[in-house]
Amino acid sequence: MSGLFPRSATRLRDRIRGGAPSSHTPAAHPPPPRSLLILAPDRPEDFIQVVNLSAEAVVIDCFRDGVVEPDLALIWACARALVVSRGAATYPQLWLRIHPAFSQECEYELDQLTGIGEGLILPQVRSAEDIEWVVDRAPGVRVLPVVENHYALNRVGAIAKHPAVCRLGFSARGFATTAAGAGQVLTPQEALVWQRRIVVSATASARLPGPVNGVHGSGTAAFDAETFAQEVDQAGDAGFTGHCVTDLAQLVHLQAQLRIDAATD
């Protein structure tokens, strides 16, 4: 792996932490974000602009399709742009979506990037062993593992109860149609309801904040406002308290949906 560790790393970490030593008690961290915007670390100016867009968290997507090696210099530039622009404000929080555990890229990111944000979003988790592998290389880190396959769904209780886990994420993209029994198959919508209920149940058992829906990589996909609003409503009804978006159009609709929900509660 190539790349140099920036000389300003310690100063940036201190600024993000507010000059305080790292702590993992609930009081040391701001409330869990309801809206998370995942952005590719392509242009630092994008991270300056999002400060005024009301996203409660911005996620730097280090794990992108087609990108083999993370560009550390660009990731640091984007992180710095966000932190400097928000000044003394608590929001938007800064998170990193890193490569899956046990990969060379993830090990590199843990060595170089740990500590510059509120925590790490860990994709393609399969068991609590993934969390343990990360913590062994970055002690004290806060991890938001994403349940996006049946391996993780079957072990989500143990994943949620790992001490490093601060919240669960969920993405339906990794799931295929799920068999409900001999000769019976759930529809995709029925399977989605079932999967979300399992994640919410594990969250409650572990006494974690409500999980985050729709945690997948950055990039603009086909977007339908009505379908998106239905998904946010359905996830909220299931017990999800966070929602992830991957572009500004989705963020605008999510913020409007959250305002409607707050007004009707």
C-alpha cells in the first residue's frame, strides 16, 4: 500500500474530539444521527457544502465499487474540509465507511484513519469475529456494523452485544429471496419486513440506539420520491431511527419526511 500519513493527523483528531481524551461512555458522544449522507471522497469542496444541508452525519465512503486502494490524502482532505467548516458545531458528525474486516485495505485504513471521526461503519459483516478483528487493530474504536447478508442476520444478536458496537446498520441489497419453509417462499417485501424485525429485536436486546436503514455505498442510483418515502416510513414503523442516503436529492426528501414525522408524533 502506498500513501503517507499526514503530519496534521494528531491535530485533526484532537479537533474532531474537541481536545478531549477518547471515551466510550454515552455522555462522551452526541446523540445518534437520524440522517446520514454517504459521500465518496472525490472533492473536498463537497464536504464544505454539506455542512449547511442539515445532514446530522456525513460518511466518507472509503469502500467504493471499482476503487482498490483508498486515497489517504484525499480522504484526509475531505475530513479536514468538513471539520474546519462546521467549526465548534456538533453536527454534522463525521463517520468513515471502511473496507470489510480481514481485508488488507481495512487493516491499512485502521492503521491510518482511526480516530478522525465519531466511528467506523463496517460493511459486509458476517459475525462478531469481524468486530473483534477490527478492535484488535484499533482498540477503543466505535463500530457500526452493517447487516447485509444472511450470515450476519443469523448472528446479529452476538454482533449487537459486542462492546465496540454502538449501533446496527442494515442494507437489503445483499439479501436474496428467503425461504420460509418447505415449498414456501417469502416475497421480497415479506422478507424485508422479517429481516428488519430481527435487526430491531437484536438492537433492543443489546440496548442500542435504533438501527440505521439503507446503509450502502455512495453513488447515484435511480430515485423515486414516492418509493423512498414509503421505505423511510416502513423502516421507521419497524423501529429504525436512522436513515442513510447517498445523494443530495435523497437527503432533501429525507429531511422533509423527518419533519413530517416529527409534526405528526
